Amino acid sequence: MDFTKLNGLIPAVVQDDESGEVLMVGFMNDEALRLTLDTAYATFYSRSRQTLWLKGETSGNRLAVRRVLTDCDDDSVVVRVVREGDGHVCHRGTRSCFTREVRR
Amino acid sequence: MDFTKLNGLIPAVVQDDESGEVLMVGFMNDEALRLTLDTAYATFYSRSRQTLWLKGETSGNRLAVRRVLTDCDDDSVVVRVVREGDGHVCHRGTRSCFTREVRR
């Protein structure tokens, strides 16, 4: 993977493995990707807290990883997951973070 | 939208509106997003060429935009599209850029 384009990070698109719904976009550094692959639970790098972040560690809403796919440039990944806990991925209590339409 | 977190850019996840397949991840600046909404064709900001990039302008494989969704932090978008031309989104001639699995 190429982590050089965004100061050590790559975008990680989290997609529901069953429905195909895009649930959230996070960022991973090299270690977050390694942990995601090793543990089969999605781990991100929090840009605001500048630390690794096991998604759902406190809420229980962990993301069990089925597959990780990379693109042609190796500078982003799609993480196909099964939602655990109450199934809410967004901290606002919705299944997906992408709930609002952007209009002109 | 919040363009401050990545030096004026946000990740834009391109998703096939019919199948739900994630086709590519690009980046948009404020102008690329405005053009995407105004023209209903996906326009990105090329980080390597440092210029706006109307996807498919030369190949004809444009991405007709059905909907743009933003997330809870307003720092990324999902662009739901219909593929035009030969339907190949990746420059390598595949429908999606995400073709390879990452393993431990």
C-alpha cells in the first residue's frame, strides 16, 4: 500500500458486506491496516485524536471484517464488514454516516 | 462541507447507483464538488496533476451523478453514479478500481 500521498494515511471506505451500503469513510495508517487484517476488526487512525481507534471498542458496535480490497493505485481500501452490536455505525445513531443529500 | 481537514480536499467515494459496487475513490475540492453538482457529471481534483479532472472527458467513460450524500462530519461524500461509455471506471480497463484483495 502507498501511504505517502496523505502523510501516512489512506482513506478506508467501509461497506456493508451484505447490502453494499457505504457505512462510513475512515482513515488508516500502516499499523491500523495491519491490525484490521490481523484481528479481522476494523481499526482506524483518528486524525482528531491522533491515535489508533478500534471502532466499537466502547460501544460494542464493532465492524467484523470480511474482506479488504485495494485499488489500482494502492492508495485506498474498501473494507467489507458485518456490523456487530446494535448495528449503528454512526455516532449519531444511524446505520450509515451518509444520511444527508448534498444539493446544488 | 468541511474542506479543512485535508488541505482543501475531501474523499469522494464513487458508488454504482444500481449495483452498489464501490467503483473508485477520488478527491474533490470545493470547485470539483460544485461542478459535480452543477453538471451532474463527476469531477475530481487530481492530486498528481494538481488540476480539476472531469472523469471520462477523453475516454467517454463519464460518471452521470444520481445523488451525492455527505456524512455526519461533512468531510467526505458518496457519489452515486451511472456509468457511461464502455462502463470501465478504472484506467486498467475494469469496471471498478477495487479488484485486488489485501491479505495478512
